Amino acid sequence: MALKLWKRWIGINFVNRALNRSGGEVKIRVVQMMLSHVLWWHSHVQPVIDSDPNRVDKDWNWPVYYSFTAFTGKVLRRKPFGYVIGIVTENDKHLIPCAMVILLGRFPALDNDKKYGVFTWFLTTAPTEALLTIKEYKLTKDTLPKQLGAIGMDTAITHSVNNRTKGRVALYADKKGGDALLNWYKSMGLQVLPLNQRLPRSPRRLFKPNDGRYCFLTPKAAMVASKRMDHLRK
């Protein structure tokens, strides 16, 4: 058991496959976010998201977030990093973005403010209809990857593990998501920061104090969550 724990904390691979809606698997890849990904998402996917008033990520402006995160994250020494999760085309020449994640890689951990973890600042997944309208790739509903939100969370956990913060992940469950979003994060193994507990010292304590919607993964819970996705790694 000790050996397994040791191996997990020295590094793990990102998932490279996802289950699809026809019962099979689809090849995916997790890559570093580039400006080209952001611009593609903003023009091809975000308009579909913006048409749904129930989406938490409605009206998100990824070009602004991408630039703002890079600037402020470096100024505050938060080690910002972005990932894109995408379908790999048959000829392996193109990546079709299906989910986007922006992290702060050095953020005071919510379970232990003497430690650091990852803060998941932005996480979004593409609506089915947005992917099906990309005519040049001829995607079908049955071949689209499932559990993209869970894969996005696994990406944050993997980043934390590989950057020696032991899987610690924190995030804020947007109020627009209501109880459904908060309960989904709980189902992923995250705990909710108690209302009587203040956030660790950071700008968020001033601008968005604890209102009962901050969530976090402990190292033990992160290991459990990560193991659930091991069958989709190399």
C-alpha cells in the first residue's frame, strides 16, 4: 500500500481515453491551453453556451480570462496554468476542444492553510450541439466523450499531484449552479468549507469571502477520485 501511495504522489498520467455514448471509447488528449484554443472556443463553442440561460458559464469571456489569469497569476505568484481536453481526430493531426480548465497552481490549501494546492478558477465543457455543428470534423452524438466535467476535475487533481501538492484542489461552486452544482462537487469527493471557517489569507478573502460554496479535496480524497479514472490512463 505504501508503495502504491509513493508511486501516485511522484506523478501520474492524464487520461487519454473517454467513454462515449455508444458504449465504446474515444481517444482524447489533455494539452496545455494556447491562445489559439481560446479563440476557437470563443467563436465556435461559447456562442452556443451563451444561448442557454441555465448555464453557469453563460457569457464567459475566455480571451479576457486567459490574459487576465496569466497576468495576475504571475504577479501574485500563483503559477497559473490552462488545459484543454479534446478529441483526437483519426489522422491525429487535430484536437477538437471539448473542455477547458484554468488553474492557479499555488493557492493556500483549504484543508491546511500551511500547505499549498491547486485552485480551479474556470472549468467548462462544450454542449453537445456545439460540437455537432463543427461540420469539418463530422462528429456524431454517439461518439462524443462522456463525463467531461469529471475529466476536467481529474485534470486539476493530476496537475496538483504532478506539482507536488498531493492532489489538493479547491474551487468555488458558482451560486448560479445552485444546489445541483454543489451536490455534483460533493459526489466527486469534495468537501464544503464550513461557513464558520475563514478562507486562508488571499485576495479572495476580501472580494469573495466564504459563503458556504467553497469546496476542496484533501490528499486522501484526491487519491480516491484519481483512482476512479485510472482505467482511462495509459
